[in-house]
Amino acid sequence: MSKYTKEQILKEAKENGVEFIRLQFTDLFGIMKNVAITFSQLEKALNNNCMFDGSSIDGFVRIDESDMYLHPDFDTWAIFPWRKHQNAQTARLICSVYKADNVTPFEGDPRNVLQKVIDQAAEMGYGFNVGPECEFFLFNTDEDGTPTLETNDKAGYFDLNPIDTGSNCRRDICLALEEMGYTIEASHHEVAKGQHEIDFQFGDVMTTADRVMTFKHVVKTYATKHGLHATFMAKPIEGINGSGMHTNMSLYDLKTGKNVFDDPNGELGLSDTAYSFIAGIMAHIQGIAVVSNPTVNSYKRLVPGYEAPSYLVWSTSNRSCLVRIPASRGKGTRVELRCPDPTCNPYLEMALCLAAGLDGIKKGLKPAPAYDENVFALSDEELHAKGIKCLPGSLAEAIAAAEADPFVKETLGNHVYSNYISGKKAEWDSYKTSVSQWEINHYMINY
């Protein structure tokens, strides 16, 4: 049941002087879009009668199929803490996209893709909770406001002011998020200079995916207010850690609310369901990578030596592994997938993770034994002897892995899959034919 009704939203908007409302949605590649309306049109939007042209949105529809409708999710109603101008405030509603008949969910909307998998989980009696750990960098800008590659601090893990000069920006981000309904669990400087992390409380998967999109928007907004540029690019600087979006996941029983991953009598305190979920993730992660790590740059983070996983192993304590099981048990029992980065579309990433875990449960899959040693210390021969596989090493390999695993297309649906893969192939082709500074530095003079 929604925490807001149409009448409550209209009342709150009027009482708070809301004059503009942004109806937000997300394209296939995880970029937030919006249609802005005035207060006079809010009731029309709440009645699902706001139409927009979908033909200009990446991966949506052809120009002859352009009429689409936005259906606001009332639970996402929020007033922006920073948008105040002469007492006129701005609010937002996150929307799902519907076809021209205003009845049929549009199969190309990432939110609808996730909802479809949520419904499949519900048919099995499960709900899905997710807690992401989003990292980002803050860079200085030049006199024109253009981002530079100069970080605004030289701090390291958990450092304080005055070394961590990004703390004021982080503080404002946290306060704004809390004003928008988030519960902030931790905020700190990360390992690399200029790198930060803000963790918010886990929640049901749709709420969490919505919050990831809002989180990115808030971070970038407040970075600009501090004269900085925030980026969620996976590896903006060579030679230091990149940014990840570790995804913590658990299933719960829809009838009892019990965490079904938890079993005090099971090995490592995990249930058979948890082991099958892990096995499902491990079975499909190579194909999932094209979504969880969606850019050319993503694969420059997934290399040994920078606290990012490269190999398909799981463990309860090993932070070099792909899947880690944190120590918490009971309600906190969860599976942490460590490869995703924050450039991903969270709706599609979380849909694939859930679907993979459910596939493991349906098939009764069992994972290989946990590997608790540092897998980065193994030679290629040792990896081969132990049967340890690796993640794709490039976007091209990730595309090939997705094409080789029918599960990816089945989960995303033909429309999303074909348009997404086509876009990623174009991205790879563009990268292949570009000339980098590395090539100039190495070949210009010598040859």
C-alpha cells in the first residue's frame, strides 16, 4: 500500500509552494530523464494522463510509436531540498513508462523489467532486499566550470578534515538525502584520493533502485554547489582504486518476513536457498557483466591489485572474491556481489541479479566450495588447475558472454536486450577506432 495518496501529494505540494514537478524515468543505459510540469498539471499527472514523446529516448521506440505515458509512483514523491526560488519549490515523482494505450507497461522501460522479475520472485513466495554501496570521485573544476583530473583532496581511507576536504560536500549530500527520506548508515572517504562513499539503508529492490538514481542526482547537484565535479565513472584515474557499487542482497519470505538466507544450523549459518542463490549468480555473472559493468572503462577497474574482483570465487572473508558473505547473521544475512560499478543501470542490474539467484534456486544449483585465500596471488597455471574462471576482461568479452547466455535475453526481454546490446556494440566500435593518448605517447615519436 502506498504511503501517499493523490490527495496527500496535492495537499503537500500546495502547502509547500511547489510550483514545478519533475516526472523522472530512466533510459536503457541508466541515464535519468524527466518531463517538467507545473503545479496546475500535477493532478493530471497523478491520474496517469501525462504523455511524452518516447522516440527521442535511447532504446525506447521508433518515431511512428512515439506516444507514451508516464505513471508516477506515489511513494517516490519528494521535494528537492535545494530547489528554492522566491518561495517556489520543485518536487519529483519517479515514473514507469506505459504504451500509447495507457494500459500496457512498456517493455523497454527498465523499471518495468525489474517489476517483472519482482513478480516472478513473489510467485515463489519471496521478496528481495538490496543494499548498495555507491562510491564516487570529487574533482576540481577550472575557471569555466569544466571538470579536471585534479582531485580536491589527498586523503585516504577514513581520513578526516583538514586532509579530507570533501567532507563538507559529503555532509550536505547526506543532509539532503535524509531530508528526502533516506536513512544514511555511513559516510566516509574511500581508499583513493578524491574518492568517497555514502551508504544508505537497504530496502526492497524497487525502492533501492529508485534511490540509486536519486543518489547520483543529489551527489552531482551538491558537488556543483561546492564548485566540484562528481563522477561515478568506474576508473577515472590510472593507478589507483576505481569506484564500485557492491550490491548486498537477501531474500525474505513474503508471509513471515523471515530472511530465508539465514539458517543457524546450516553450514556457515547459511540456508540451502542462500547457497543456490549464490550458485545462480556465479553461473550467470559473466553474461550479467555487460549490465553490471557496462562501459569500456568498467573493465579497467576489474583488474588485480585494486580491491576489485576479477575471478569467479566466493568466500565469507576474502575481499578479493566476486561474492562475499558478510559476517552478520539473522536479519542481516546477505550475499554481497562486488563487481558492479555505479555506471550501471540499477534497475537492469538488480533485475538480473534477482533472476540469476532465482534460477539457481529453481534448479537447486550448488556453488563450488568457498575460496578463502587471496586469489590474486595465484598464477595462471594455478587458476587453471583449480578450475577458477574470470570475469570478462573487456566490454567486447562481456557482450559475447551475454550473447552466449540465453538467460540474459530472457530476463531483459527482446526489446531491451536487442537495443542494449546494439548500443554497447556501437560503444565498443567507437572505442576500437579512437586513438588514445597512450598510443600517442608510445608510438608518435618512436615510429
